[in-house]
Amino acid sequence: MAANDDEIFAKVRQFLIDEGGEASLDLTGPNAVVQILDDDGRMFTVFANEDGVLDIDDDELAVASEKASLPQGLADMATCYVECRWADLFARTVRRLEEALAEPIWVIDSDGVVWPAASVDPTRVML
């Protein structure tokens, strides 16, 4: 996930804790993690990005929709990593995160496709 907010991991962490998730004591660094289980025991896990740098070049990215464009400054946005094996859980959770944080969040999937969090299509996103 990427956002124009250096505190994105801290905000995601707090949101998931408020939703019943559990987190490491570390707020930064390689051990900073938060995760939540849904009612079926499926896990959505977020890791802090230690250096905060997006580890992909803009020229490797594509947009999810012809109607969209890459957000300006994507390479400079704060990032954190998400691990989730279920596209429906992933899409629902990132959508809820964006709504709760009231700021744009972008998702870069495993194929380098950039999605606005509110528009992640669970039938198309590559985890």
C-alpha cells in the first residue's frame, strides 16, 4: 500500500487493532507487523516498510483501469507491505482502510498494477 502520509503504517496498525487485530510492539523496523483474522480465520497482515521506499520503478507499473492514471508522486509515497491470500478479504480490507483513514491509498499488486484502494477488484487483483 502507498499513501501521501508518512504515518500510514501507524494509522493502518491502529485501525486493525481497533478492529480486533494484533500487532507487534515495534512501530518501525523489520519486526513491525499487524494482522487481523476474519470470521473464517483468514489473515490480513501488514508489515512496515523499513526504508519507506517503493521498491518498484514507475515504468514497471500499469493502472488498473483505462479511466485511471498513476498517482502523481507514487515513487515518493510512504509504503507498507500487505500479505493476504484471499482477494475478497484483501479488497474489502483495503477499501475499509481507505474509508476509515479518509485519505487516498494506492495498492500495487503482484503484477505491478496500481489500484485505488476503493476500486480493487477481487476477481482481477493479483496477490
